[in-house]
Amino acid sequence: MGAAKVFSVRVGLSKSKGTPDLVGNGCENCHGPADSHAAAENGEINKTDAEKEELRAALRLKVGPNEGNKSGQLFKTGSVVDMCMRCHDLDNSPEFDFQTYWPKVKHVGKD
């Protein structure tokens, strides 16, 4: 794992060329607790390559077809949009639209 990735896991993003809307957010804000993943990647605990991949896979967000928080979109407990709505609720983000925001923060292949 590169130094930038270690920094983002441990402290939070300070800058991001590909996803500037994530600046100031830690990985766990969206991906959930990742102590074991970070420790394995940093060599603090011994894990096989297969075990490391399993930890990485558990953190990957999978967006379902037509997933969203607006009328006509699919919203279910445990979905990616459900995680977003923990912070982007009506009090904090009344104009939040998952399908508009998701492309701004989506980052593929950052394992």
C-alpha cells in the first residue's frame, strides 16, 4: 500500500485529484470499519494475500441498479445509498441526490 493510501486510511483524505469531494473524509466514513484491513496492509498483522484480498473485497461498495434516494429509485437498508444517507440526511443535505453525487465520489480500482 502506498503512503497516500496509508495516510487516507489512518487520518483522512487531505487531497484527491480524482475525487475532490472526498477531501476531509476518512475511508471509514463510507466503507465502514477497516482496522484489520489497514493493519494487514501495513504489516502490523500477518495475513496471506488471499486474506488481504478478502479484507479489501469487504470494503468495496456495490451500487445496485437504479439505486437512489429519490422517487422511482431503489432504496433499501444496507445499500450504498443507505450509508450515504447517514450523513446526507434531510437536515444536513436536503438537496442530496445519490445518483447525482455518486459519480463525484466513485473511485474504482483504489485497492
